[in-house]
Amino acid sequence: MTGSDDKSGRRGPLLVLPAAAYLMIFFVLPLIIVLVISFVERGRAGGVRSPLAPTIQYYIRLVDPLYVGIFFKSARIALLVTGVCVLLGYPLAVFIGRSPPRLRSPLLMLVMIPFWTNFLVRTYAMKQLLGAEGGINGLLLWLGLIHSPLSLIFNEFSVVLGLVYGYFPFAVLPMYASIEKFDLTLMEAASDLGANLRRAFLQVMLPLTFPGVLAAIVLVFVPVVGAFITPDIMGGGKVEMIGTLINRQFGVARNWPFGSAMSLALMVMVVAGVLYYLRSSEEKERPI
Amino acid sequence: MRSEANESRGRAPLSLRLATLGVILFLHVPMAIIFLYAFTTDDATFSFPPPGLTFDWFGVAVHRPDVWQALLLSLRVALIATLAALVLGTLAATAVYRSKFFGREAISFLLLLPLALPGIVSGIALRSAIGMADFPFGFWTIVIGHATFCIVVVYNNVLARYRRTGRSQVEASMDLGADPLQTFRYVILPAIGTALLAGGMLAFALSFDEIVVTTFTAGHEETLPIWMFSQLTKPRQRPVTNVVAVFVIVLTAIPIFLANRLTQGGSE
């Protein structure tokens, strides 16, 4: 169906060369360099020691319980954030999908504006909401409900909240795209055939809108598991994730090889997850 | 037709409406707070309610050269990265659509990879590579990083459009004696025009928004997100950060609003 061979077919593939070359030079080659760096000894002031001294010590260090723990913690936070985004986003997407067209586009806009608004602006907004003199504390103090500010920020909770706030629109939009295509009369058919609402949802609506849910999961999980800006701002240096750890190796710790080894471990984790997602979404789209 | 069918289904259950309201509030209350504190008279701490309201910070922000530098740098980077992505992405989509060749699947995967990997991985990779090549960090290294993940956005949009329009018009144009350039100018370009616009807008927004990769490729330059990040640790003139944030929110909302108005006139 896609692209049949024709006269232009022979020269056609050449058009892909500029983009492919660009990505080979500025994306794949740097990744290969990272791979090499992870296997040689560090230099004193960052970079690597010259002449290159091969070693696998950084991979051995990676399985230290301290770092394994941070990997698990990042995965746990990312799963939690992904779960919250999907659970909050799905009903919202359903609501928008089933509202009359006149109401639908303003509602979509209310989701789109935060989606397009600068990520840092949004994180900053969440920080102001939770901060010691911020929105929630300010309001509660003003109302006299509390007398000293609650410590809402600089803990794992605030990091999770900041990440949910930052990536939530990424979850809503793909789910909305799936739900909008879903024919709601199928739910009526299911209930006519004797299914209760719960069963109709689990056996009809959820399977048919699942590609959108999967896309949402990937779009939230991938950036969140490697996040370092949000943990930095919302965690105040107290919440360690893989991203903050890698960032430190290339900053103050000046340990490029260890940071590289960690990045590769993160990459393997994410690519495995995405491939798993692609495979299961392909199966879903197969007719019958 | 559709709306009738929708309305016949009646209103959404109360729980669904409350959940929607809650989520919409969750999305917008923090942004409302940003707006509020752009007008506060207190320049160091944000107490509630604000002690007074003023427009002064807008004037202060306009006269801060660092704000302008960051904004202009972000706009320039996004513009160049988007242009590069438009050219490279459109060419790649054309190749993949028009011809079967060995490694076509691999090419799609390669294009997607910069968006599919956490930014921190590509960020440190670029930083290491640029450091080794001894290339000075700055404007061009930021652009190089941004273009890697902008290409796929244009590519996806254009490829989807090609698949929807089919190739009969192109064949008709060639049969009628148009040369490839004429066919591109008068047949292909009008067909993919809005896809280019949509892909370009998304690429621009991605670049304008980016902070993770930029952290590692910017050197001493400050894009707007990096400027904002650095302001978070400086208590001086805090409302200025809010003013800039408000400006960014408004700047973002206007094109969405216009695009929304434009598409509403059309079918679907």
C-alpha cells in the first residue's frame, strides 16, 4: 500500500540521506562515544584519562546497592507518575470525547495551553503553589487553618506532583485521540446485550482505546524515568533520581565514565520498555 | 449529525464531570498563581494575599537585558532548528513514502530515537562528543542538539499526510508533462503545506521548550528555559520571572487559539 516502486523509486532513497547522515553524526556517533567513555578510566578534571586505560570498574560500581536503589526508586517514581497521569487523564479524555463539539474545542484548548506552555514555566508554577510561602501555605495561613507553613516541597511527594503536572498533558492527548475514534454506541450495544457498565468498559471500551493508553504510558514514562530538572527544582537536592545522579557525574563529580555507564544502563532500560510497547501495540492493531 | 448523536446520550455522570473539573483546576490553578504574583508589590517573598498589586514588574522586565538576550536566543535557536527539521524531515518522509529500500524500518527507528530516549542521555552524549571535537559550546551546539529531535516531528506529520493524499495526483501531474520541480511546486507542496505548518509549529515549540539537552550543549549561553532555571535560585526581583512566565504563557496561547479558530471553520 505504501510507496510502490516506480521510475523515481531508484533515486528516491537518496532523499533520506541528509537526515540519516545528520542523525548518524550528531546522535549515533555521540552515543558510541559515550559507550567508549564508559569503558575507560576517568580523567582528573573530567573527561577521560589519556592515554586511554580500559576498565569495567564503572559497570561494577553500578551494581552497588546504593545505585541499584536509585534506579529502582526512579523506576518506582516514574511508574507512579505514569499511573497517576493515566488514571486522571483517561476520564478527562472520555469527558472531552463525549461532550458536544461546541464544548469540545474549548475543553481541548484548556488541555492544550498547559501542554504547549513551557515546561519550566509549569514546574515553576508548581513550585510556587507548594513553596513555604507559596499558594497553598499562603492560603491556609491566611485562613488561619495553620500557624506555620507546612513542608509541602522538597520531598518525594512534591517531585511526584511536579512530574505529574509537567507530563500530564502528554498522557491526555494520545488517549483523547483514541477515545475520540471510539464509537460510544458500542457501549450501548454491550449494555443491550446484558453487560453492566463495568464489564462493558473493561471488555469493550478499554481494549479498543488501549493503543492511546499505551502511547500515554510511553510518552510519560520515558522522560520521567530520566528526569533531572523537576527532581532538582521540586526536590531541592534531597530527592535523588537517575537523572540527577548522571547530571552530577558530568558536573561537580567530574566522573564522565561513571555517568556514561549510568546513561547506557538507563538507555537499555528505556529502549527495552519502548520495544515492548511497540510489540504489544502492533499486536493490538492486528485485525482479529 | 454527530452532535445530535452526542446530545441524545445525555449528560456525563456527575462523577465524571467532577473529575474533569478537578483535573482542569489542577492544570490551571498553578498558572493562575503565576499570573497573580506577576503583579505583587513584594519583590522577595510571595505571601498570600499579595500586599499590593502593581504593573511595575512589566516595565522592569522590559528593561532587563538578560531577559531579552535569553528570549532572542531561544527564538533564533528554535527558528534555525525548525528550518533544518523542515528540510531534513520532508526529504526523509518523501524517500520513505515513495520508495521501498533496504533499511526503511531502521531509518524510521533512527529518526524516532532522539525523541524516544530520555533527553539526559542524548544531552551527555552530545556534550561528550562536542567536548572531544573541541568545538566551542554556544548557539550552534544548541541548534545541533535541538534539530535531532525536531526532525522526527516534521517527518511524522509529512509522512502521515502523504499516506492520506495518495499518489494519483503526482502521477497525473507527471503524465501531463510537468517536470519534478513543477510537480513539487504546484502539486506536492500545496498538499503537504498544512502538514509542514503543523510539524513546523510543533518542532518550534519543542525547541523553544527544551531544557534538558540544552543544559549540556549551551555552554555559557542562556536560552529562556535556562534563564528561568537560573532565576529560581536567585531571590532578586522574583516577580520578573513571573512576568516572563506570563509572557510565555500568553505567547503560547495565542497560536493555539488562532489554530483552533481556523480549524473550526473547516470540516471536522
